[in-house]
Amino acid sequence: MNIIIPMAGMGKRMRPHTLTTAKPLLPIAGKPVVQRLVEDILATCNEKIEEIAFIIGPSFGKEVEAHLCKVAETLGAKGKICYQEQPLGTAHAILCAGESLTGNVFIAFADTLFKAAFSIDKNKDAIVWTQKVEDPRAYGVVKLNAGNEIEAFVEKPAHFVSDLAIIGVYYFKDGDNLKKELQRLIDNNITLKGEYQITDAMEHMLKSGTKFYTDQVEEWLDCGNKDAFVYTNQRVLEFKKNTEQLVSSSAVVEQSVIIPPCYIGEGVVIKNSVIGPYVSLEKGVTVEDARITNSVIQSDSVVKNAVINASLLGKNVTYTDKPEELSLGDFSTHM
């Protein structure tokens, strides 16, 4: 089976963090988002992966390309780099990995993570993973028939059709047929708001006899903006606290308390501080005289004399609050 990972978006909602780092390479508990995504796919679907095709923008650079290929190699697959020159929609992005669209294909967009335990039934024509949402009006949803097969794909329904939101994770038994359907959109200029969408291809496949099924994930995690990213870090730490070594043996912790779960990376130095819960301190971070909760501090940053919560700091950041000398009487409030 091949895995296709579209990840060419600029990550505008995550700026300024994506000005120097592609959004799927931002770290969640010590690993890039895209690496966690691929690892979770392998752990849950239990299939032999031959190739992982990463669809990126041409400006990502050789260092990013090498990093992605290394991620694939560490997972026992061949890494392949494909380029999407223009942001022309989900169908166009997937078609940029046309050579990999053959045989069994698993597609997952790299701005989302999920918690699930599933086994792919390779006899099914196609599977679309979903999660129940309270307000489906902001999502693409699937409508099921009495036999639990998908009978329609509905984009942002104004009236209730279904609460099963499409999360951007798909399986196709026949990658070559999917490729043909995606190319049909391009050849006939079938677009929605100027973009070629995979849902239009799937709708045509459905009408042509392809049987689509759905499976639900336990939890769907978005990495699209700062608040969502910090929350995703929290949930991943909770998932992995009993299965991964989250505190590096090279970390230096002096007169400090770490409240788990936290990720403490290589070479981190923590002095006179309280860290956690739900904090990720990436490689080389220094923290002194600070209290940090529910935050991600990226590599080689320094935090001193600070109280930080629900925050995301980039690489090589220095954040220091000036110490104050105080004399407060009874029943005082200082904010």
C-alpha cells in the first residue's frame, strides 16, 4: 500500500510560526506533525507500506525534503517528494502524486491528527473516515443509506443531513481509478470556488458504482491554528504518556518540579521552575525561574522569570519578564 500526504499549504493561520517552518514539520511532543500522522497510520492500519509520497510546495527546500524522506525510511518505506506548484484544491494536490496512485492507496492530509484503532478491509472499494460533530454546517459530511454505505457527500450543509464530518483521511482499493477520476476533474475544469475537490471526484465515483463506506475515529485533532495546535499537543501527550519515553535522559532538572505528562527534549535545562502538565520543551530549551503549563516551546529557546500558559513559542526565542520587588499588604490583588 502507498500513503499520500498532501502538505503543500502555506499554513497562513499558523503564522508567524510557519514563516520559517512548514506547518507539518512543527513539533508535537518532540516529533513533527507529519511524522506523528504517518506513525499513527502505520500503528493503526497494520499494513505494509511500500511508499510514502509527500506533496509539498516548491519553496519548502532541500532540507525539508531530506527530512521527509528520512521519516519514511525510519518507518520502513520509500520516501517520494512531489510538488504542487499552485494551490488548486485537494484533488489537484493528490494528483500531483500521480505516479503513486496505484493499487491500494491511503490518503491523509497533514494538518490533522487522529486517535483511532482500525483495520482496513482491503476488499472494500473505498473508506472515508469521519467523526461526529455537534454542528456539521462547517464541514463536509457523509450521508449513509440503510445499509451503512455512503450515499452522498454534502459540503457544509445549511440544513441537517448528517453529523459525520469528513476528516481528510481516505482509503481507495484502486488507486489507478482514483487517478483517472481526479484527472477527469482537471480535463473538464470541474471546480468549486476555483479549486478541484476530491469530494467531486468521489461523488462521480459513487454514481459510477464505487461503494464507499465510513469508519469513525475516536478523536480528531486539528493543527490549523495556535490554540488548536496547543490543544493537540495536550492530547498527544495524554495518548503517549504510557507508550513513549517523553523525558530525555540528557535533560538537566535542578530544584524544579515536572508535572506529567510533559515532553522534555534532549539537552533541555530546567532550573527553579514548575513545568506542566501538558508542556513540550523541545531540544535545547532553557527554563529558569518560570511556571509553564499547557504550552509548546520550540528548540533552543530561553524562558526566564515568566509565567506562561496556553502558549506556543518558536525556535530560538528569548522570553524574559523583569523580576519585581513587591511589598503588598493584606487582601491585595496584583495582576
